[in-house]
Amino acid sequence: MQTNLRGRDVIDLQEWTKDELGTLLDVAFTLKRDRALGLAHPYLRDKVLAMLFFFSSTRTRTSFEAGMAQLGGHAQFIESRTTQIAHGDTAKEIGEILGRYNDGIAIRNVDWGVGNSYIRDVAEASRVPVLNMQCDIYHPHQALADLMTIIERFGDPRGKTATVSWACAASYQKPISVPQSLVLLLPRFGMNVRLVHPPEFALMDDIVEQARQNARKTGASFEVMDDFEQGISGTDVVYAKSWGALLKTTDEAEGAKAISKYGSWITDSRRMAMAKDDAIFMHPLPADRGVEVTDEVIDGPQSAVYDQAENRLHGQKAVMALTMS
Ligand code: CP
């Protein structure tokens, strides 16, 4: 077990070894059990986390904030538009200054072509760990919670198949960070991955290549497919969510036009029945109900979405306790 994790940033889980991720999972499950037993675990008493948001959030904000309170510390919620960032505070200044007030800095910035480099610039200037609450490329804490959920449902994930599929969405061009973090992480734990999407919705080439290499190292399979039903057939995990055609266009109208071509890409009961009998449906939320997934599936017995949301809390508490103590 690797325990020397104090001061580490969590920006991309690819930068963490499998042993280090094993420590995170182990601590996360321990904290989950301790909370169920009512055992206090104030590992971060008097510590403060700055949470800087450039984009809206339900789960990420509330789980980080609740997690810091449960660890005996405090989280300060900072909405970028209420700061002086628009009037000139640079990433370097944010890293330097928030790093001097706080024991950790968490940031959500999903702006395409900006978010990840902004977070890395803050991290470069910060004396305390920087945690990525979702950028344009990665959503590491979502992927960690999803892996916890898969382990809870299936035990050892080796040899299980996860279908990470695009699904239709009516609302907006959603970031590609969730599918990218998933296809990188799951093969490292021996899971076969099927990445399924229409041609317009490709992920970044270097991420797909890294995912392929991760699979090769563990002997897992990695396939890119363009047929939704073929991708679901016989799988263990149906992780179907929308994302934008961001590698093709950042224009919302053009993106919406591409999305509208694939209105049939919805997970319904007929499609869930194509997966294994004990398959689970996963989604990070929020979902476009009736467009990405039917109510029957997301509210049905195969849905793991509330466990995923819960595990955000426990996974992030493990991250904070190990990096900020
Ligand atoms: N899954 C997720 O990150 O949810 P929020 O956008 O509500 O934080």
C-alpha cells in the first residue's frame, strides 16, 4: 500500500499509480463503513478547502462540502463570477493566494481548451494540493466513484465488460471528461471497455491511445464501436451518457444539429435487456430523462446512479484525507 500521498494533486488519475489508486479505494471504503457506523473521522480538523467553480454543480459541490465537514474541516464555495478573476486575477495569483489561505484548492473549469490548462497553472503556483472537480479533459473524482460502485456491485472488476457509450441529449454539448476518465481508468483494473459513439462524437486521440495501452498492460480488451445496440449486447455495465461533438465544433447550434441526428440513442428497457441479466445502468447525472435514458431504466432495479452519486462523497473524502492531512 502506497501511503506517501500528502501534497499530491488530483488532476488526472493517470498520474497516480495503480498502488496509489488502491490506497484511495481502500480508504474510501473504510470511510464509507465508518460513516455507516457513526464513527467520527476528523482527519482534517481546522483545515480549509477552497472550491472554485466556473460552472454549475449539484453533486460535486455538495459532496466536497459535506466531505470536508465530516472530516472536521471547512470548505469555502467560490463562484468565479463573484471574484475578481474577470477583472484580472490570473491563475498564478489564484494558486499563490488561495494556496496561502487554504489547505487544498478544488477547481471546476470545463471551458473547452481552457479548463485543464487553467487547473495546471493554478497547481504550478500553489503550495497546497489542487483537486480537479472536472475540466474539459478529465473528471477524476467521478471516475473514482464509478469504479467504487462497480467494485461494490461485482467485486473484482477484472474480466467484466463496461460499455461507455454516447447517448442523445437535448440540453447542451456536455463535456467529454466523464467518458475520457472512464476509458482511461477501467482497463487499468482489468475491465474490458467498449467505447461506443456515432462518428461525430469521438474522444481525443491521445486519450483513446492511452486507454488502449492501459488495456494492453492488464490483458483487457478495448474496442471502439459505432453501433449502440451491439455495444450493449452481453455487457456487464451500461454507462450511457451524452457528450458534445467538441472535437468537431464548439458552436452550440452546430453541436445540437449533430446530436439531433441520433435521437434513437436512448437507453430503454428493451436495450437494457440486451445486456447481461445482472448488468447495471450507470450515469454520473444530471441526465436528460426521456432523451438519454427512460425513467423506467434510471429508476429501475438495474440502475446504480444513486450509489455512484453517494460514492462521490466517500471517494473524495479519501482523496482529501490522504492529500491534505
Ligand atoms: N456528476 C457530476 O459531476 O455532477 P454535478 O455536475 O452536479 O457536480
